[in-house]
Amino acid sequence: MAAARDLFREQGFRATSLDEIGARAGISGPAIYRYFKSKHDLLSVLLEEAVVAWRETLDEVLSEGTPPLATLERLIEAAVALELRNGSLRAVPPEEFRLLGDEVRSRLARLDRITMAEWVHLVCEVRPGLTDEEARAAVVIVEGMLRSVASMRTSMDPERLAEVLKAMTLGGLLAIGAPAAEEVVSA
């Protein structure tokens, strides 16, 4: 599974063959069929594992009882760490996602809805003047930014990349509802 996750992150799902996954894992490609029915089955397990890990992380961070801004910072830190580890698994193309099966898609969608609601609630706590729709838009945009890092090719030190991503994510979420630069300058 680790070999598949790494290759999917490096090359994308479609460009990765079972033979490549097997070679990376030290087995033959066809040997993967002992554990998984197909490459899509393997992807389903990896996606579900990533979504469940994110949900568990979210629950852990929210249960810490810290003030909203500290909770948001901690949640961003956790999201960055998971995104850098899981790469593009959360950015599976819709045509691949549809092939995962109704039960898996339904379960993943439910977990994503719950997670989105938690993010939106937290952003609204940090920025009380926002509507739920504004907070949801901000979270969707920031999640897109987080996901884009998986396909980025860089020689940047991974720790520095994580710092940049954390700062950009927090800055993006705090920018919504903040006075525009012109307003701050003229004040």
C-alpha cells in the first residue's frame, strides 16, 4: 500500500501500473491480486485510509480544547502533514472516483461532509462575521491549494515546504473577512 501511495503521488493513478507497484514493493505486479481485486480496489483502500486518518486527526485536534485560532493553526498543521504524506490521493479525478463503487463513494462523501462542516464551524469561530457559505468557499479554496502541492515538483526541503504551506493556508483563511489592504492603509 505504501508503494502504491508513493507511486500514485509521484506519477498519478492512471500512469501507475500494477507492475510498477509490485516492483516498488518487492513483489511481482500480479501478486498484488492476492490482496486486492484491482488497482481501483487498492485505490479505494488507500483513499478510505486517508479520509479516516484525516477524520481521526480532526477529532483529536478539536478535542484538545484550545481557543479557536490555536485550534485552526493546529488543524492546518495536521492537514499539511497528512497532505504531504498522502499526496494526491484526495485529488483523484472524478472519472476514477466514479469507478470506486457506490458504497465506498458514499462513505467517503459522508466523511468529507462531516469534515467540511467542522472546518466551516471553526473558521466561523475565528472570523465571526463570515457566513457559512463564505467560510465554506474559503475552506474549499484552501483545500485546493493544499492538494496542489502533491503535484508540485520542487527541491525545497520538505520541512520548509510544510512551513510555507502552513503560512499560506492560515493566511488564506484569515484573509477572508479581514479589511482589504486599501481600508487598512487609509485608516
